[in-house]
Amino acid sequence: MVKGVVVSAAAAAACYWVWNSAAKWATNAGDRPDSGFSTGFGEGLTALFIGLVSMPVALWAGMRMAAERDNYLLVLGGGLMWPFIGGHLIHDAGVSSVETFLYCALFALLGGALSFV
């Protein structure tokens, strides 16, 4: 269970950073002076795809590095929770750093509970 909490916390921090960076990249692509009507749409879809796919991959890789096998529930549950938790952190304006930390801690605790099962 402790390995699940640690891996989930590290995955949440890494995936939040990756998704936030990709979202800023997509926003900046649409803000250029030579941008047209759909400029940034492809970048936005890429950022969304990277943000959603990175979590199950990070959880799976982290648990494999921690020498834990058969964590299907953690990978599936974490992958299903991340669009809600991470999406709230990325797309809602005005999320403070304390709120970001608390949501990532919640994700880590829920990941630990899923790895316990």
C-alpha cells in the first residue's frame, strides 16, 4: 500500500507537470499573431491526449519499478480518476498551489487504497 501511495504521488506530480506544460504550449500556439481560426486545435488535442494517457503509463511503470505486479485496479482506477482530478487542476482558472497539492495528495491516497486491494 505504501508503494502505491508513493508511486501515485510521483505519478500525479509528473503527470500534472506534463499536462500543464502541454496545455500552456497549446494555448500559446493559438495566441501567436499569425494564428488563424483553428490554430491551436491540434495542439490542444495533443495536450489532452498526453495528459490523459500519461497517468496509466506512469502508474504502470512506477509499480513495475517498485517490483509490484498485477496492479490492474490501480492502473485502471487511476486512469479513470485522473481526467476528473487532473482536468479540474488544468482547466479550471484560479486553482491555487495549496489546492493543487491537496488534490494530488487525494489522488495519492486513493491510489494507495486501490493498490491495497
